[in-house]
Amino acid sequence: MKIKRILCVLFAALMVFSLAACGGDTGSDDAVKVGFIFLHDENSTYDKNFMDAAKAACEEMGVEYAQKTQIPEDNQCYEAAVELIEVDECNIIFADSFGHESFLMKAAEEYPDVQFCHATGNQAHTSDLDNFHNAFASIYQGRYLAGVAAGMKLNEMIADGKITAEQAKMGYVGAFTFAEVMSGYTSFYLGAKSVCPTVTMDVKFTGSWYDETLEKEAALALINGGCVLISQHADSMGAPTACETAGVPNVSYNGSTVAACPNTFIVSSRINWQPYFEYMIECVENDKAIDTDWTGTIETGSVVLTDVNEKAAAAGTAEKIEEVKAQLLDGTIEVFDTANFTVGGETLTSYMADVDFDANYEKDTEAIENGIFEESKFRSAPYFDLRIDGITLLDENYG
């Protein structure tokens, strides 16, 4: 058997040599193959959103891909990147979680001929690595639109006598007290406030991107504290299923939960990563530089909403979303217009944001221009971390 195996290997090698000598196609060393690193698996709404986009983009572009799931935010990310390069022969590596960044950068330093792309990170523009890139999207616009849907629901509840205007309190389940989460819940709140001016919001943090038990407990605590509608920036079905059981309206994130929550799911915003994946593949195929910081928008198809669940949403919600979306596109509405919120009772005219990453989290960049907090202008990842009036943090968690 051992001799037979050796003969088979020699025969295969001879066939490859013969094909090459005759001009046969044995595959090109220049072919693009993408390696994806995911924090969790398809059971996480966050990761499933990336996984679906990866599959769609690679099929559309006609390239191969490999993936690693359940990769934590530690040196296993670096090891996964190396394996995708050395074993799977990938020449683009993408990782989907904030905490992957430093480990992905370590691999980028060691493999200068491989392109490394990373979601939600903030170090590419100061890293001096030509092959390391950050990407995100102006999801605050999608959150704002989802907030409009929430505000419409609150108005319906007030009109139906289920709550008073003063009882229009929302709850929000967040993972960490990071700018990305703060930007998201603030834009959601401002969207709701634009149609329901009496709205307030309480926020609880779980200290984890994915913990179904903690997310469910946080949602129930918010409901028991008087919140009549719940949204989230956490990745499991914990909060939505808690809402379905309690009969409390829910605005999800990263995809529809209508199948599991048909009576309470209203709408969901999400980042569509397919345009970015196709962009990075096209850049490598055509030997073009990938943007150091790439920000997707509504126009690029990167910021999207699910269909509105008419069973749970207020009448006219879909039409109102389209109306506000048009105003976002033409600049009539700016999500972080400082005229629409206060901090400590004051309207801000200046704010230094922490844009350039450093260990001391020093504020380094003026973020307010012409009365607008310019989110995602100076880097792709969010840096809005203001604590505006109307939102109460019930706890804090920085990991």
C-alpha cells in the first residue's frame, strides 16, 4: 500500500508538470482567495450578517474563500490569520470584531504581500502599514431610521391610551460603553425623538458582544423598569425573545427576527458588508490600493433596513421611513445636528473627539463643524461618545 501511494503521488506530480509544459491551466498564483475570521458563528446575528455577505460577495466576484469561526479576541486571531495564509493560501484576510485588530495587525506586519481588512477598528490610519485597512459604515443613519419606526410605535401606543406621553420610555441593551455602541443608541434615540418628542431611554450594558442570558436579563430589567419598547446593540436573540414573551415591541439589529418574534419585531437596521467585500476583492484583482479607512453609506448599499413588520409596527411606518431616508440623502436631516440635543442642558458648539488611537484615549480632533457632529468623517469607526440629555445609563461596562 505504501508503494502504491508513492506511485500515485509521483503520477500526480508528473501530470501537473505535463500540463504546465503544454500550457495547461493548473491555477494561477495571482488568483484572489479571501480568508474570513469571525468572532462567533451563524448563531450570532452579528456574525451571520458578515457570513452571508462574504458568501454573496465571493460568489458574485467568482473567487474562493475560507473561513474561521469562533475566533476570540486574542492571539488565536493571529494564529487563524497565519493558517489562512499558509495553509489555505489566502491573499486577503478579513476579521469582523473590534478586539481582533491588534492581533490582525501583528500578522499584517509579518505578511506584507497579503492585504488585511478589519471591521470596526480604529488603528489603520495611524499604523503605517500599507496592507492594513479599516472599514465601517454610517450605520448611525440606519439606527436613526429604526428610531423613527420606534417613535412611530410610541405615538401609536399613546394615541391608543396604552401609555401616556410621559411614559414613552425605551430601553436599550448594549454590549460595552464604547463609542460604537454609544453612537448607535444615541442615533436610535434621536430618530425616535424626532417623531415622539417626550421619549426618554434607559441603557444597560452586558459586558459581552454575545451572551444570550445576560441580554435577556438586561431586556427584562429594562421592561420591569418601565421601558415600553426595547432595542439593542448585542448579538444574540436574548433581548428579542424576552420582548416576544413579554409582549413588548422590539427593534432588532443585524437582521430580521420576525420568524422568532412575529408579534413584537418592528424593523432592524444593519450594515450590508457585501459592497465592501466586493470592493476589496476588486482592488486586489486590479492591483489597486484599498482605502485605509472605508465608510459605506446608504448610497453604496451598505446601510440597509429590513422590511417593516406590519403586524407590530405602527400604521404608516414604512412610508415615514422612506420620507426620512430621502431627507438623510439630500442633507435636509443630519443625524447629529447639535440643535436637536443637549448635554447637561447646553447646546454644544465644540467637542474634541478621540479619533487617533492611543493608550490614554486622548481627545485629539474637533468633531463639530457648522453645528454638526461629523461622525465617521475622520475615520470609519464611530467616535461619538457624548452623553446627551434624555438618555440614562443604568450602568457602565468597558470590558
